[in-house]
Amino acid sequence: MIRPILIHPDPRLKKLCEPVAEITDEVKRLAADMLETMYDAPGIGLAAPQVGVTKRVLVMDCIKDGPPEPMVLINPQVVWSSEDVSTYEEGCLSIPEQYADVKRPAAVTVRWMDLDGVEQERIFEGLWATCVQHEIDHLDGKLFIDYLGPLKRQMITRKMEKLKRERARGL
């Protein structure tokens, strides 16, 4: 089921998410819905708070050409970050049509639980590294615009407020 994506500013996007205690049918349904919502948007990553659920769940698939590689990460945490940094122009499904360069570690090791409750660990590089860090930020109540200067952040926030008003009026 495709779920509505929250648009910034929304207080639910700034909340610290709760860890998932156990993998239930509800968590599996959330993950499936999030993947469907992400692909429909279309995007390469989506975190649970973006669909109004304050749980530590994210989905991502950074494959643009070729067979999809959907990933579901439950309670993900970065356990290592490279000193090398890379800059990517980031966007966000909760901040539509707004992009900005963000510097992040070029590679990270992430530990998480999969849908079978099995602990996983993997080194992510390139776009995958940027995406997983961006989505984990969502779980900590942080948006990519929080890395920008105050003027640029305020300008984007004002544009999102205007977009939300227009959508509410059905424009």
C-alpha cells in the first residue's frame, strides 16, 4: 500500500525514532509499504518517520539501471565512518524539488537487523553510503537541510510551507 509522505515542516520529521523491539507482521507490512511508496515516488530511500511512523526502519535501493536491490534496515547504526568525505547533491521525498550539496563520510559500516531478525553488517560506499546516512539521519530527527546555512534552510522551509498551503487548497 502506498502511504502518504510527510512534507517538511512537520514535527514528526524532527522526532527521534524508537527502536523496533521485535520483527512483527506490522513491521513487515510497514517495510513492504515503504518500499512500494519509495518506488512510486520515485526515490532511492525512505525512512519510517517520512510516512508518519516513529520507528527505526528505513528502506533503500540505489540501483538505477538493472534489477532492483531493495534493502530493509531495522535499527540501523553507523559503526564506522571513513575520514574521506564525498559531496553529493541530495534531495528528499519530504522536501520535494529541493536539492543541495551535502558532505558526508565517503564510506560507512552499518549494522542493522533484517526482516528475519538476523543482524547484518555491511560497508556502504558512493551513493549507497550517502543514502544510508541520509535515511539514518531521518531516524534521528535530522533532515539534509540541517547541514545547510540558516538562510538557505529558511528559504527551503518557506517554499515547503507554501507548497503545503497550495496542496491543502487543492492547487
